[in-house]
Amino acid sequence: MPARIDQPTPLNCPALPLSALTEAEIQERLENGGLALLTPPFRFRIRSNVAGLAATLRALYADFPLGSEQGFDDFTVTLRKARPFRPKVHFESDGGQPFEPLPLAQAFPMLEWGFNWCISSHCHNYMITHAAVIERNGCTIILPAPPGSGKSTLCALLVGHGWRLLSDELALLDPHTGLLTPIPRPISLKNASIGLIRQRYPDLQLGSLVKDTVKGTVGHFRPPSDSVARSGEPGTPTHVIFPHYRSGASTSSMPLSRGSAFMRMAQNTFNYDLLGQAGFAAMGELIARVTAYDFEYQDADDAIAHFDSLAGIA
């Protein structure tokens, strides 16, 4: 049976941010016992012998709090450099290796994908949907979509414009409360989307670009400090919007029936079948209280204006 994590690590306890450590100190912890990092609402212990990982973690997770050396870890993950010829990186989670090794240069994307795998494979106290989640003025929007739909690009456009980031990849819905638990980790973008966001929001910090992954060129943007600081504040879902970027398209929206929205959400939810009756009930309650529609866009300004109007911003 998958593990069930019932008590997320509290973030209101006094803790130093990762940026309080030097790169050398982070590397020392990675190589000797592991770096305990609170990535809300979970605590990961990260072990690695990969050179350069410490610098990337410090840049993109600067505002995230450190865990105590002796505390309980939700997950222990390891990125291990295999030697000697054509070095690759292996990802391990609590002793298992769920992925094939990747080229060493892809270590950080592999860590991010590994984090997502740990959560989606084990944390079934949540209903877990492949979706971005953003919030402004109490307007909390779930953006479910398959890869290539422009979900993360739209998420980054709105977060750079002032929306709060709850998640770029995983919507965590508590079936008992109906609330969305924030998990504001770095935003992952690929290919042309990286340049678009970099040009539009030069103040957003971008990590190193990683080329030739299965997704092409991948880059990660550091989450805004305010989103990390507010990671203890759950969101009440108001909208479920299925985004789709299409070159040359006019910005448009098409309302969805509750039945259609239910089925589309279920198709994007990793553990819907596993949750059984509880998942069916939680999905039904969610769809009953939100506005759901398809959203097609090409122009960034039009898309931002549309979402700002939902949040009551003129």
C-alpha cells in the first residue's frame, strides 16, 4: 500500500531559510547525511554527490526553510552520480529507483520530477491532479492540462504579474475540507516559453538551462518569496479552467457542463481511481462549487486581462 502522510510539516516554526547556508555548506550536507528541506507541505531529505546541485538549490529554493537535522522526513531522495564513463545521474527514493538514469547535466530536472513522483505516488490523503494553481483576491483557479497545453506558461505569466503561486504541477485537494494545499516550488518551463517569460519578467530568477531532455530545453524559475511565505494558507477553489495555447488563436472561453468538467478533471487526476468513493465524492463537491470552462489563448496580454477580470482587477 502507498504511504499515507497525514501530518504535513508545519511551516510556522522558526527555521532558517536555505539561503542562510553557503553553497559549500549545502554541498557538505548533501554529501554527509543529507539536506533537510521543507518544501511545503512536505519535508524532503536530499542526498547527492552531484557537483553544482548545491548552487542550483540555493538559487531556486532560497526562501524555503531548513528542517532540523534530527526531524522526521516525509521522503529521503538521492541523486547519485554514476562513474566513470559517460557519467549519468540516478534518482533514488527511500532505496528504490523509479526512473532510468539520465545524463548528468539533467540532475536538477530529475530531482524536480522525482519530487513530483514521490508526492503523486504516495500522498493519497490528497486528491492529486496534474494542474497549476494560482490565486489572487481570493480567486483560486485550478489549471489542469496535459503536457504541451501551455499550462505552465500561463501560470508563469500570471505569477509574474502578481498572482500567488500555489503550484505549477500538482493541485493537492484535501477531500475532507475541499481546500487546496499550496506547494509553491519552482515553475518549470521549456523551449520557447523560457524566453517569453524571461523577456517579460526579467526580475524572475531563472536557473541554468538544461538542453536535450525528453522535453527539450528545460528551465526553472524561482517562486516568488511571497508565495513561499504564504505556503501555509490554503486556497478555496473558485474556478477550474482548462487552458490551451494555440498559435494565431483569439482569446476565448467555452463553458463546460458539470459532467464534462468532472470527467476532464478525473482524467487529469493521478489517484482518482485509487481514492474510490472518497475521490468520487470529493470531485463532485469540487465541480459543484466552481465555474468550469475551456480557455484558448495566444496573446499573453489578453490572457492576463481575462484572468485579472476574474479576480476583480480592472
